[in-house]
Amino acid sequence: MDRREALRQVALLTGAAISMPFAAAILQGCESGAGSAVSGGLKYMTQKQFDVFNEVAERIMPKTDTPGAKDAGVTNFIDTMLSEFYPAAESKKYAAAIDDFDKSCEAANGKSFTEMTDDARDAYLKTVEDKAYKDAASGKDTKDIFWFAAKQGTLMAFFFSKPGTTQVLQHVAVPGPYQGCVPLSEAGRGVTWASENGK
């Protein structure tokens, strides 16, 4: 799967158009660092924004028997995108959307998203997602809806990270003989293949 195909798949998965700055970041090779889910050396986000998005990303791609968003350094990836790839106005808008998300969460739940339990976070995100799809159905551009941007960013950053390509997707650095038609259930672990080196 090449980068353009990955963008198409994420757009289909989230049911929303991908923003140009986000697509540019992927096509130009912005990568997330495995195991770098720490806030040290932030390039654009404030500490609060990093902490909030880090928890949002982890609920979108939680750690189970495979790595989660934090393990893959997803929020560091987003921070780098905002600093190096997004136009200044778009970066400011994205960061403000994180702040607005947490303010709405506090208004609805009496506490910041970072202070909630995982079950409470999941329940709140379900309401956020439901509203996002209603807004999209009413004609609002999906590129202007934070939930879609957050979900797309999380999924793309995760599946271009080393944990995503080597521990969740199938990855063979030196493939064996060519087999033109093999059922997915019989190919390795029966999960989707990663592209070589995650590119």
C-alpha cells in the first residue's frame, strides 16, 4: 500500500475528505517516532493541547495486544505536522479546535478530557462522533469538523509508524517468492499488509 492509497483508505474509513495540509504531510514523508509519546520538545502544541490530543488519540487507537496511539507517538506526529506542514492559519485553527473540544468536554462532564476515566472518554467521544456525522449530513464541510481531522490524523500517523507497520499490519522486509493470488486468511497472520518500511 503506497501513501496515496493509504490516504484514500483513511478517507473511506472516516467518511470524510482529507485536508490538503494533512495529505501533503503524508506524501512528503512526515513520520511519527515509535515510542515517542512524550511531550518533551513540543514544536507547536501547548502542554495542555498535547495532553488532551494524546488521550483522544489513545481512545481512537487504544493499546490492546498490539501498540496504541501513545506507543506510536501519534501526538508528536500531529505536533510536527502543525509546526512544519500546515499553513499558519490552519495550524492555529487545529490547535484552537483542540482547546474547544476540551472546553466542550468540561461543559458537558464537569472535567477535562484528561481527567476522565477511559469508559467516560469513550462515551463522550461517541456523542462527539454522532454530532460530527450529523453536521456532515447537514452540509458542513468535513474538513471543518474537528472529529474527522483528529480521527484521520490518528489513523494515518499510527499506520505510518513503526509499531503500526510492523506489529499491527503484516510486514516482511525481505519477501519470499511471488504468489499472485493468496487468500488473506492464508497470508501470514491474516491481516492487511503494510508497505515496505511503512512507505
